[in-house]
Amino acid sequence: MNPDAAEVVIGTGEAVAFWVLGPVALAGALGMVFSRNAVHSALWLVTTMLSLGVFYVIQSAPFLGAAQIIVYTGAIMILFLFVLMLVGRDSSDSVVETLRGQRVAAAVLGVGFAALVGAGVARATEGLTVVGLGDAGGDGNVTAIAELLYTRYVLAFEATGALLIVAAVGALVYTQMERRPGSRRGQKELSRARFLTDDRPQTLPGPGVYARANSVAAPALLPDGRTSAETVATGVEAQEVEQMPRPTGREQLGSPDAALGSLDPTTSGTPGGRTGGEHR
């Protein structure tokens, strides 16, 4: 046994943080898998990633913890939420199986892949001895990671950078593609097409607005005195409402009492020219 391994002691605070954040990370993973809402699944995954970031910091790996929180939780998950809000959080894929037995095949392949990964990890870690953090990190966590990235894994690092650049350039090209004329109409074209149709572009008058009743069965009156059948709902029988005489003289149109009836005092014996049947 390596003598440095015996000197590795887990502190009380580290143990408490592990037993507190461990169930939180596990609950977040289970909530992500079993949540029916895509937004809720993303939020559960954020909980798990935050817990992992704290784990890295506790294990004296501040760079990995900061990268976990800033890159994954702060950037990638925000991108996921942005796409979900853009596409629609209520949109979901069809659960109907297009291929018979695809769920069983997916479960078998998943179990086989997990067993393969577990066997590979077990074989890679077989015979390894636990060493002190100073021997594992060398000059420090950031220095050790940089040395591995630019020496042993430089090819994978460059390939990953090229892949990210290609994805960024592809996104820019896709968003800046010239649209064909007429492929998408703007506000000006939509407004012009709306008024060129035979349909009524403005809102319909409500029932009883210009009539002498507020019933839904009383059709509205048009400026020329005719009734508008479009203002009565389908299935409602329109009723004729007793209308008052309209003012005919030019001098009567400007009077505030013009809407109440004829202003000719010779037509009735009541004040204002209203007939007895029209006086309410």
C-alpha cells in the first residue's frame, strides 16, 4: 500500500457536504428522467450540475468546479431552456411506436452499453493505487489540466475546437441565408393582403349598439338605417325592435334631442315633439 494513501483523511465538512449534496444530485437526476415537462427536466438537471460543481470544489479542483457551473449550468442549460421556450414547452414527440419492439431493443442496448462502459472503467482502474493530492495534481489543478490537454490529449483538444468552430460557422450561415422573395411576408404585405380580400377587415358591430335595445337578438343599425344581419349570432332569431323616428331636417341633426324623435311640435302634443307611444 502506498504510504501517501494512509495520509489522505476525509474531513468532517467534506463528509457532511457529500451526504447532503449526494442525495440532492441523485434526486435531480431522477427528476430529470421522470419529469413529464421538458422545462422541469432541464431545471432538475441544473440542480444535479450545481451539486457536481460543489463536489469538484470540495475535492480541491476549483477549475473543474467553476467550469461545471459556468459552462454547463450557466451556458449550455440556458441554451437548452432558450430552445425549449422557442420551440414550445408543450410540444412533445409522439409516443406511438413506429417500429414494433423498439422500446425493448432500446432497453437491451442501454443495459449492454452500461455494462460495456462499466467493464472498461473497471479494467482501466484495476491495479491503480490511491496517491496524495499533491502527487496527482503536481503544481496545481489548473496546471495539471493544462499540461494534459496540450501534451497527451492535444489531438482530441484540437479536434473538439475545430468541431465547435464548424458548428458556430454553420449557425451563422444558416441564420444569414438569403430568403427567396415572397417566402415570408412582413407586416406591410400582411396588412395589404388583409384589405384586398372580400372579407370585412374591421371588427363587426355588436348587437344592439345602434338599436333601441341591448338584446343580442336586436340587430345593429347601419348608418343608412338598415339592420345588419351579421351582428346577430348564429341560431338566434332576430327580433324587430320599435324604432323612434329619425330626424329629417338639417336644423334638427345638430340638436341633442335629435336621437329622441321628431322635433316638429305639430306632430304631437307632448313637449319635444315626442308621441305618446314613444315617450318613456
